[in-house]
Amino acid sequence: MVSETVQAEGHLIDSGNFQSILTTIVEHGSEYEILRFDVGRKNEEGSHLTLRLTADTKERLQDLLAKLSVFGCYVKGTPEVLLREADMDGAVPEDFYSTTNHRTAVFLGGAWVPAEAQRMDAVLVVEAGRVTCRKLRDVKRGDRIACGMQGIRVAPDVQQRDKPSFGFMSNEVSSERRVETVVAKVAEMMRQTKAAGGRIAFVAGPVVVHTGGSQYFCELIHRGYVDALLSGNALAVHDIEVALSGTSLGIDLSSGHPVEHGHRNHMRAINAIRRAGGIGAAVASGVLTTGIMHACHTHDVPYVLAGSIRDDGPLPETMMDLTAAQEAYGKALANVDVVVMLSSMLHSIGVGNMLPSWVKVICVDINPAVVTKLSDRGSTQTVGVVTDVGLFLHQLAERLRP
């Protein structure tokens, strides 16, 4: 049997982390002994916990320490972080530490150094006294990589205790809530974010166009509530199809009826943009005069279109290099405070994996499974709104009007 003493601090009781720590140990098949538990006596005071963990092997103990790290547990009297050099590009030593989306610090030079560019599923690279989260593919031979669990501390985001502007719903997903109430509070949060100089990013799928939400999304752009738009080829294609032909997927949006040969209209839209030299050139030349992509160009809202294997065309601005698209998404998300996801499961989950846990996330989809999948993949800060995206945008635009 091998043992290790760990500590955790913060609002352990009301956040549920205390119970989660003990449950994780028991389910792991290991044992614990509470050596000390000092409970905070006032609202602003945190609690302090010291535990002795016992497992049957060193490997099992390291596995348990990794599981407990997400609740803020770290080895007591920890030595400095264990650093090993990468022996090749794009790969790291086998015992590397894999990051979460929570604030992480590394014990280095006798002090806790916070990690920069926090995100999940990355490695910690130490260079010149700085700690950075880096994707595996970006690791270079000779980079010093944090390994094992010693000298690493995670501070989980305690939303349950202090989220007055974000506490209008729990993380549970339900279609039973009044959409008007949720929209009102989302609108107020967006107002407060912009008033404080914060940034709001949107992740949107083509359903925004299909449900008639384009005009309301354009209104949000006009009013300065969209600081970045992340999407795929389809949103732009169908937005441009509506602008040029009045149809979306061949359906007349004004009547709801299919148009003869309308299934070709999205290809005509792609062709028109390619002949113009791109979306920006089409706006400049007057080929494209309305719609979301037009609004982005006229209001200098940066957008990234990440391509996929199913894309028709694609549009000239669509990035078909997946690695380049991921990098562009990451840059667009730098220092965002709020992300609103509109009916785009794959792009939403991808963006969720890039965000630190303190960024507020609103996921709107008619399918509750989309929000559930996002939370299951680690983006537990997500608030789900189960409703029609067009209806949500309509009500949101109304709420944000002066």
C-alpha cells in the first residue's frame, strides 16, 4: 500500500466539491483519512481540507490524484513540478499532465505560477519562468513538459457560490422554462458585459438562417453585441443564398414553400461569390448587399468559417485546413467573456473545448441532447436554452433594443 497527503481549499462544501472528493476516492477503490478540515466561518472565507490517501499501487495512487485534481486537490508540501524534455516534435513523455479548463498553477521556483492560455486537453510547457497550455501538435523537441501530479494545482470555478448574473438556471437542461425569462436575463448579461468592455462571441449554425433568425442576428451585429462569429461553410452559404435568391435550402422564407429548382440556389450563391472573388469582394462590389456576412463586413466583425468534408464549393473564405481553422478559432476566442452558441453541435463542442471554465457559455438548441453533450465533454459552465433559435434571436434582439 502507498499513501500521499493532499490538500484542497476554497468553498468546498457549498460547491459540492467536498462530497465529490470523498465519492471519487471511494469509487476508485482507495481509502482516505481526514487529517484536518477547517470550515470557513464567514461567507467570504474558504474551507481547508487535508486528506491522507491510500491506494494499493503507486500507479493507482497517481490515477486517483489525477481524478482529484479537478476538485482542487494537490499534494501537501509539494515539491516543485516535475519537468521532462520532449524527445520529439508533436509528442511528450508518457506521464505528462493533461490540462482541464480550470485555472491551473505550477509550483516553480518556490512560487505558484499560473498557466497562460488555459484550455482543456493540452500540456503544460515551462519556458523562461512562464507556464503555457500548448496543444500536442505544437510541442517541439526540447520543450520542458510538466509531468506527473506533483507541483500542480487546479482551482475549480465555483459558479454555484458567486454567479449573480449567470445564476438564472442550473446546468440542467429543460424545455419547461419560459423562454422570455431566460432571454431577458441573457440580454441583461450581454449589456453588462459590453458596458464593462467585455467581448461576446457567437457560434452559429445554418439553422439561424433556416428559422428566419438572420435579420435579428444582423440587428445584434448592428448594435455591437457581436465581437466574433465562428461557424462553418453552411451558415455563410445559406445566408448568401437568402440574400441573392430569397430561399434557404430552396425554401422561400417568406412563404415557406419550396421553389422550383430551388435546390440549386445554394450552388448559385457559391458560384456568385467565387466569381466575385470572395465574400469581402462581393460586398465591396455590390453583389452582396444584405445578410449576416454582409453585416459582418460592414461592421468589421471578424468571422472564421471552418470547413468540413461535406462542404459544397466551398466559399473562398472557408478554411479547409483543419489545423489552421482551429488556430483561427482560438485567436478569435482570446479574452472573450461570453460565448453564445446557436444550434451548431460540432462547432459548439469544439469551441467549448477551447474555453477556460470562467467564460460564460449559453447554448441554444431545439434539441436538449446538444446541450447535454457539451456539458458531458467538460464544458460544465454551459447554460442550456431549449427552444427554436429563430424565436430566441427575435426575442433577444427585442430585449437589446434601446
